[in-house]
Amino acid sequence: MGVLKFSVPEIFFGRGSLKYTGMCARRLGAEKIFFVSDPGLEKSGWIDQVFEILDKEGLKWVYYSDISPNPRDWQIEKGALLYKKHGCDVVLTLGGGSPMDAAKGIALVASNGGRVNDYEGANRIQLPLPPMIFIPSTASSGSDISQFAIITDMERQVKMSIISRTLVPNISIVDPALLVTKSRELLIAAAVDALSHAVEAHVSRIASPMTEVHSLKAIELIVKYLPLALENRSMDHLEKLSMAGTSAAMAFSNASLGLDHALAHSLGGMLDAVHGTIHPILLPQVMRYNLSECTDKIAQIGEVVLGRSLESPLATALAGIEQLEGYFQSLGVATRLRDIVPDRSVLPQICKMATYDSCLLSNPRKATAEDMMQICNGVW
């Protein structure tokens, strides 16, 4: 094994860790914080708690919440202008993937200039970003850990992937208590998103032993504890989901993703669909597509999902995929593409756009637009 690079932020994990927000900001030299969230989280009461924490620490702050699901490029540019206008020096965000990705985009444009669209792809950021503190309100997106930011280009109607080590936040504060206010639907969408991160990271072309241990652990925790968390909302079970989301993020941030996410980004950009609702439809079919190139890896996933291995790696892999399909059906989520795509005629364009997604570079099997159409037709 050669030299490995493994990038993660400093992580505060555990119930009540939200209280360390002000202290962390002080450590990063904050004088005026640019605080990013969204209107949905304002109703939960967590935003007001952060305001109180910052006020007690004597910190000034500017609050920006003009963020929609699947954040838009123009929202990033508006936020960057406000950041510079008010002379802010640290970026803080509380939220799911949308506010966190938006916060990265704002930090990027405020420090590097231009438009966020200029940085699509990998390693195109030249200057350092301001210090960033991220507080995930879901156990899924991994933006608080990862080198990724996903922003919607409104003109092209596509989700752009921006990838750079400089997008890894300085500090991640993971407080499982924030999951208590999440609806059943959001808990499922978040956990399934994290599961897809773990699966795709595990079979990635650039996976390593350091990422594989995190990807398999995340799969194990989600498969076991999501149904229990939905049933009783126990803090012990919610904490396990937070652990799973963090482990999945450590894996995919360093091993990248694959075909499932390339298609999900294209679908989400055109249809404005909730990201986590797409994976139960695509992931099993993508796993079958990749099977010939990574049978042993998918068999390892199958062994975790099944709790045992069968007579051969191929048998274990196939049974594991079938088990995952049944698992998604048991959650009561959409498992056919026709449930979220109103017009089948848009699929060729979606597949064509997906061929430009950087996540395809680490997929274990090459895929053309025609291959993706076959996958989409198979789950229609």
C-alpha cells in the first residue's frame, strides 16, 4: 500500500456539542460571523439557540437564510456580496446539505472572486477560504466533512460538483440532538443519502483501507438503526445515525462517489427533486451495473446487509442488493423512477448531462449516456 491522503475537519461529536459553537468561533479568530441557514430550520428553534450562544460569547454576526433546497448559483453570489459588505471573517452554518453547500459556495466566491460556476470540477480553487464551522442538522449530506459542494447552475439546470481540499470545513459540530425535530420523511431521506455515500465510496476506484472501514461501518449502522430510530426516536438510535452519517462522509470525501450520484445530481438539477429520495430508486440498479467490475466489494456490502455470507461472493452480492431493495420498500419510499419524473422524455437529456459529472471518474465501471438510459429504463 502506498501513501494515502485522508482529509477531515476537527470534529466535536455528541449530545449537547452545539454549545461549543461560540468557543470554536473564538478559536478561529472570529469577530463578525456570517451565519448561513434556511427558513425551514428557523421554525425548529435551533437558529435562536445559536444566536444566544454567539451573543453570550460577545460575537457579532450577520444572518443569511435566502437558501432553497438545491441551492442556486445566484443565492451564492448574493451571499458573497453580503459577506464582503459587512466585513465578515468566519463562515458558520447550521443545516442540511443545502445550507452547508451554500455556505461553502459563499466562502469560495467571497475569497476567490468571480462566480461560483467558475469553479465547477476538481481542484480549481486557488486561494484559501475563510475559516468555516459547520453544524449538520441531518445525518446525511456529509458537507460538514467533505471536499464537495453541490450548487445548481440555473441556466443549465444542472447540479455542479465543486471538489477541493480547501472546501473541507475547519470544524464540524455534530450534535445528534438536532435530529429530534426532523420529520420521518427527512430522517429517511437523510439516512438513505448517507447509505448511498457509503456504498459508492466503498466500490470507488480510489477507495482505500482507510475509507473502506468507514464505509462498511456506516452501512451497518444505517441498516440496523434507521428502522429503530423511526420507531421510537430514541436518542441512542439517533446518535447511531449521526455516527453513520459522519463515517459515510469520511469515506466519500476521500474516496469520492459514482454513477448513482452522477445521475442523482442530473435529476435533481433538472427536476429540483430532494436528493435523498432519488437513491432508493437508482442505487440497487447501479450496484447491479457495477457488479462485474467489483463483485468482491459488493459482496462485502452484501455480507453487512445480510449479516452473513453465502456460497460465493457473487451470490452474496446479488442477495445483498435484493435485501437493500426490500429495505427501501419497507421504508415506504418511492422505488420507481416514474414516481418522481413526470415526463419520461426528459431522461435522455438527464443521462447526457450526467456524463459530465465528475463523480463518474471514480465509478468502478465506465458508463455512457446509453448505459445510463438502460439503468433508468430498468427502474422506470
